[in-house]
Amino acid sequence: MAPDWPAIDDDAPDLTESPWAEKLAEAPVQRGRPKSDRTKVSTTIRLDADVLERFRADGPGWQSRINDALRDWLAKR
């Protein structure tokens, strides 16, 4: 048996006729994570198996750690 929604929600205010209806209609819909200042590019790179295993062994974020290691190496050059 389907729920009787009017009976269940009879104490809830009707948002279509309230001042909030206009505010809710104007609110921008934002989906996903916020845009980063640094955009990343998808690429393919060949790494030695032991190097990759060490980065992956530390858990999630291993790709970012490889990126950070490469950035550090570039800064030292």
C-alpha cells in the first residue's frame, strides 16, 4: 500500500507558495567537487614495478604523491 503523503506531510509548509520557493528556484545547482586552480592532464607513463608498488603501498592518493615527487624533482633542477 502506498503511503498517504498528504496526511504525512500535512504539517510541512508548502515550499511552492513560500518566500523560499523563489530563493530555491534561483539557487545555482553545483555538482561534483569544486574546480581546482591546477588542472591535471590524463597521461600514460611507464614506471618500474617496484616504484609503482611503493607508491601504491601507502594507499589512496598514490598518483598525487607521484605528481608531488615529480614536482619536487623539477624544482631541484
